[in-house]
Amino acid sequence: MAGRINDEDVKAVRDAVPIDAVVSEYLQLRNAGGGNLKGLCPFHDEKSPSFQVSPSKGFFHCFGCQEGGDTITFVMKIDHLTFSEAVERLAGQAGITLRYEEGGYNPSHQRGERIRLVEAHKIAAQWYAEQLATGAEADTGRAFLAERGFDQAAAEHFGVGYSPQGWDHLTRFLRGKGFSDKELLLSGLSQEGRRGPIDRFRGRLMWPIRDIGGDVVGFGARKLYEADNGPKYLNTPETAIYKKSQVLYGIDLAKKDIAKASRAVVVEGYTDVMACHLAGVTTAIATCGTAFGGDHIKILRRLLMDNGSARVIFTFDGDAAGQKAALRAFEDDQKFAAETYIAIAPDGMDPCDLRLAKGDDAVADLVEPRTPLFEFALRQIVSRYDLDTPAGRASALDEAAPVVARIKNSGAQHEVAVQLAGMLGILDTQFVVKRIAQLARWARDRGGKGPAPDQRHRGGAPHQQTGPVTATPRGPALNLRNPVFATERELLKLALQRPELVSPAFDAYGVDEFTAPPYAAVREAIMEAGGAEFGVQDPQDYLVRVREAAPDDAVRAMVTELAVEAIMRRAVDEMYAGEVLVRVRRRAVERRVRDVNGKLARLSGHGDPAELAAVQNELWVLQQYDQNLREHGAAAL
């Protein structure tokens, strides 16, 4: 039985490794006040940070899931280690030699399984790297890298190595380092042969795959020889330390810059990560032989801390497979609080090829956000239909609407629905908005399982929707404090608290000028109660009537909240009210301009001349109106 670690050594390890230094290897930490730090909890999903670290006390605690403890506890929980394994890992980082009781210190036999497997991979990575740097047989591997613009310094930076073509070179080397055949098979570095373990990777270029803490946990191996009958890329099999759905290549190098810049670039391959980093895009990472999925998102969310300004940029090849990968990524888009974009080089080159052909600047320019991922996904769907025919537009809407309905944020869903209407050239924007809102309600009513089966490909049902009030979210809470909704919120507060400042202009505002469904519901309740004009005439009964006009408790609660919340400007007068009125109206005009431009784009070149002229005229009128609002303010309303 393995010996017990000396208590004094455990204390020395706990004291030597600061808890904030360890935790920050896995998630982004920010100042929480009082000497504490905060971040998104790695032990449960959350959108606002409830996980706190106290460096002075050496403890962490999550106020959401109640997980807590010291540095050792954190490492045990985050990497699923035993107490001894966690202490041994931290001791290795701190350079502390541990003493074991009940039999003395014998690290080769008394370390936990995970520690042994990680150590085997560390030694294997060093050995592979040495083979690439000095081995005569590795000329093919060095030539492969050179052809792609990577010299020896680049190979060393990323730890790239070479596995010789013999049957058991690495296996014999690791045996000489004290590893048993059982450990070599469990690690995935060796596999069973006819006469015992043999090397899993032979005659291949080797990329070490590290976890977020920097430990090598697996390898990606690229075929170099025609005689090799294996796949082009061969990865480590699933082991106790390697789960392909839970690792990201390059995360150990990129994590600090991802947290600092609130930006991550997801590329498709190992050489693409190398090309991006060498071109100065040091936030690039890639999956390892699997599609980008939920577990990968969890890793990035902890680093991005769900910052509202955070961005995730996906780069995919421009071919059909790349487009399919982009659409697959969009399916998980809503698990991010970050904005997601797609970047595809005009000629379809990946970052590695682009760097070779056009240099580092071209790679850096490629990953500057271009197209929102949702827009790309919708355009891919819409492009499959003939939008010049009513049937084509209806079919495109049938396929695209359920995609938009999956967007959880109701405000964002509304905005995307408006853009979809523009893409399709459907002038009745509210028809599209209402249809999508209804599909979203059906999905929520069915527990998030998607639209009702009998409505998924039908166009008639959306006519049953009665109005924006029914779009009040019943699922995850909408962040109404989002700056995009701030002006709408302020106008409603003015209409409820100071109706004399916004009447009669406010009563001419349509419900669709309020993009957050809860705010649209409040606007409709005010209208049902007689509008702001009634508030001027009978201020005593005004709020009571608005609350009574609300369709449900949620809207009534919102009316009360807006009626008591302080208006943002201390000195509230007609000038300020006019500014708010104009901002809301101009945003509505801007949305309509986008719709009309979409219609114009669809008609250009092959549309009916009369219809094209009518759309151009509408665009001109909108632009003139917007200019009047800019120049004359509320007087132009």
C-alpha cells in the first residue's frame, strides 16, 4: 500500500502554491473587492460570477453551488484527482520533495495513476521532440514543417516531435524510465502487439496536446509516408487523462491572451494554430479530432468570463465541409454569452496556407470579425431557395425560423428575426417576428425540445399570434439591463412617471419600436390604458389603469418596477425627454433601413423595375426622415 504523505509536507505544499495562481490556470479572475477575486464557477454553469477566491485565506467558495475548499481541494475537484495525486502535482510545481510515511518515499510506485500517466506523456513529448530535432529519420517531418513555413524554433515553441517508424522505440525507452507495460497501455502511448506492447504512433509528426493546466495528456499524429495505411491524423485514444471533447489544442499557450483580450479564435487544425500564433494571433485554439461542442464552450466561457464584449471567431474552410462545421458550431452558439463570428478567407484558404501565400498580416486580418455566425448560418439556409418566388420565400422561412427561435435572448431573437425578414425580402417584418416568437413559445412549452412537430414546416399557424405581449419570455431571464435596451427602458419610465413630458409623441410610437418583448408588452399596456395622454389628464388613476391593462403578473411587475425606478437624468425636462424619444425612433428607423436595403439587394439586377423604384423611394424617405431627426430632434417627430 502506498505510503501516507507527511503532514508537514502537505502544509508546505498548501503554503507554497498561491490559490489564485492555481485557479487562474483554469479560469479568468477579476477583482471582487475586499482583497477577493471572482470568476465563473468551473463546477457548475452560470452566467454571472459567483465563484470567489480569497488569496489571503487560501480558500475558494462558490455562492452558487456551494463548492469550496483550499488549493488542494480545488485541484482534486477540477482534475478529478485523489488527495495524494493533487498534493503530488502541486508539489511538483513548487519543487517540493515529498516524504511518505509507512514505508518511506518511493515515487515510482506510490504516485497515483493519473500522475504516472501525465509523467509518461511528459517524457514521451520530450523524446519525440528530440527525435525531430536530431534524428536522421526525421528529415521527412522537418521537410513537412518547412514546406508549411515552420522552422525548428517554431517546432520547439509548440513542442512538435517525430515518432520513428520502428515497432517499439518509445515503448522500450519508457520501460527504461520505470514505466510498466500496464501503464504504457493505459496511457495510450503503446498498444498490444503480437509479442507484447508496441508503439501506437510510428513514422508520424507529433503534436503534444496539453490540458489547460499545461500537462501533456495526449498527442495528435500526422501521417508522413504513403506506406502508412492509417488515417491522415491519428489521435490518442480516450484514456483516464485524455478526453477529446474536453481538450483544446493550444489552450495552454492561448489562455492568458484569451482572458486578457476577451477573444478566442477557433481554427481547424494544429498547423492553423501554429500559423495564427506565429502571425501574432495568440488567442487561437483548435479541437482535437472532434467537432467543437459543449465541453469546449465551458472551457472558453471560464476564460472569457462571459464578458458582454467577448468575441469568439470561428475560421472554417470555404468548402462544403467547412460550411457544415460552421452550421454545427452555430447549434451551440447560444451557450455563449460572447458574440460569435465566422471568418472565411475569400479564396477559401486556411490560416496555415494563407500565411504561406500572403504573410502574417493576412492571417491577422482574416480573424478580424467579419460576419456574425448567426448571419452566416441563416444565409447558408436562405441561399438554397429561390427568393424571387413566394413559395421559395415561404420555404426558406420554414427552415430558417426554427433556427432563430432557438436564440434564448428574446431581444436578440427579435433583432435576428427582423434581419431574417430582410434577407428573405419579406416586407411584413412583424409577420416573421411573430412567427418566430410563436415557435420559441412552443419550444419553451415543450421543455426546450424545439417547435411543435406539426408546425415545424407549416406557414399558416403564425397568423394565430395576437401581438408582441405574448412574446414575454417564460424561459431564461432576459437581461433587460443590456445597454441595447437602455433607451427603451428610459422612455417607458418617462411615459409612466412623467407622461406630460412625452405626450402626445409617445402615443404615436408603435409596439414594434420596443425590441425587448417585456418592454413591448408594457408599451401595449400603456396603449390599452389610454396612452400617456390619459396620464396627463388623470395622473392619480393612470398607473392603476396601466397595471390593470397588463396581461399577466410578469408585465404588471415590470410596470411597477419601471414606475418606481429612478430616471437616469437627475434634471428631467422636456429637452431630455425629447432626446430619449428621438433615440428610440432613430433606432426603429435604422432597423427599417436595414430591412429595405435587404429588399433592395434582392431586387437589384433582376427585380421588377416598378417594385425596385418603390423600394428605392421608401429608402430615400427613411433616410430623409433620419436626417431630420438628427438635425431637428424631437421637433421632427
